[in-house]
Amino acid sequence: MSTIQEEIKKRILVLDGAMGTMIQQYNFSEEDYRGEQFKDFHISVKGNNDMLSITQPEAIKAIHRKYLDAGADIIETNTFSGTTIAMADYEMEDYVYEINFQSAKLAKEAAVEFTAKNPLKPRFVAGSMGPTNKTASMSPDVNDPGYRAVTFNDLKTAYKQQAEALLDGGVDILMVETIFDTLNAKAALFAIEEIKEERNIEVPIMVSGTITDASGRTLSGQTAEAFLVSVSHIPLLSVGFNCALGASQLTPHLEVLAQKSNLSISAHPNAGLPNAFGEYDETPAQMADQIKIYLEKNLVNIIGGCCGTTPAHIKAIADVVDEYKFRNVE
């Protein structure tokens, strides 16, 4: 089977869509979340989507299969909140390794199944490493600007545990994503570099930031170019943006990355901006139309969807992508 590094030089690769959007359709109860293993857990765990890889593995694998069916080349593990820092909300820090390992295993099994069906279109698994719910750059207390709820070392330790479990479970890529604070991301990248050295391995790394509003900056205040410079010291497979904005709002920021970087560029925008109820209304056809702008301007090498996107959105994107050439980064 060819590697992701080889495939990205042949065509535009399609990333999957939202995991949370798909999980919501199941309407899982507290008991469903708990399953057999956690039936007597001492606090409520409803909403802890990552643990479903342990308690509802068939549902998670079915979601992966739907995205693969839709044409995704890369699927993400169900581990967006899979660090001890984020899992502290549910007092499930002790289960972080198992959550990440099982999530990686499920995604890998689905990817292998689809690669076997069509070896000319190999499928890859990206270990999703979300931003955590804390920020190393800013104080959560307006009265104490010097205070930090988390340190760089706390983040590095948490990310290292997550990355090790994802690699043990069989992921092909590590994706540090939805970055609102680049210092958090640097802790994740530092942890990954440590693992690479300790295990004497190479791991393709995708880095994806998030521009939070019309200011064109991340939450910690960086412009697209500043973000790019901040992560460029690490050898990366790709750099890009996801979440927060819809496809059309993301275009100018991707243009900056494409102009300033010789890395592959990724994008997985939301299905438009959320409505008054926090829902996403952009149809697959509307989103695919907007994605065409990226392709016509030759901005991306990897394209997928974030919040509100479904297999129908990914299929519409995959159908459009076939008509365009990838961005050459030689």
C-alpha cells in the first residue's frame, strides 16, 4: 500500500466530516453512553462522545464506514477530547489510553476494509488531537492576567499519552486540530517529536488551526501568517484551518497559507455558520459549490468538513474534487 506522502502528490485527498453531528443522530441515552463497562460510574457521562468508542463501538465504526463510502481518503479517530485534561470534566482521566487505543483500532479496521476493496484508493486514519478545554496563552481570570489554568508541561504530558495510544492503535497520521491557542499546539508537537525520537519512527503530522471570527485571528490573537510561522519549525505533512467558519469565510485565510507556505494545505470548514439554534444549515450542494473556489484557486491538498457536515456533504465534495488538480508544493 502506498503512503499518505505518496498519495498526496497524486491527487487532492478527501477528509471525513463531523463525528459529533453523526453521533447526535443516534440520540444515545445516559445508559447507552455508560454501556456495560461503565454502568455504575459515579457521575453522569452523557455527552462524552469519545467514550462511545468503548461502549458503542459498532455505532462509531458505522460512522467511519459511511464516510469511507462517501469517498473519504482520510478518516479521523473519535478522540477530539481524548486527553486527561479534557476528560477531567467526566472524571475519566484513567481511561484515556483505552479510549484512544480503541478509537484508533476501530477507525483502522474500517480503513483496512475499504482499502482491501479498492487498493488503488488506499484509506488512511488520522489520530484526532483536539485543543483541550484550557489555554496556555491566556488567563481565564480577568482579575489575574498572569494566572494559567494549565502549563506547557501539563499539556505536553497529556498529549504524549494520547499520541502514544493512537499510534499503538494503528493510526497513520497524527492531526493536531482546531487549534485556538498555538502554545497548546506546540506542546502537542513537542510531545510527538519526543515519541518519534524515543520510538525511532517517522509520523506524518497534520496541523489545523481555527480562525475564530471575522477578525481573521485565532483566539490567542494570531493572524494566519503568524500561526503558520509558529508551527513551521516541525516537519509537517500539512498545515491548514478547520471549524469556526464556513467554506467561503475561510477562503482568504487559506490564500495566505497557500502563498506563504510550501507545505500541503488542508481545510475542513463547517457547513456554514451556525443559525440561532446552533445548527448548521448549509446543504451538501451549497458547500461543494463554495469548495470549488478553493479548487479553482488551487489552494488545497486535503479537503473535508467540520461541524454540521455529514457523509452527504463529503460525497458532494469528493465528487467535485475529482475534476481538479492538487496544489503542487514541489
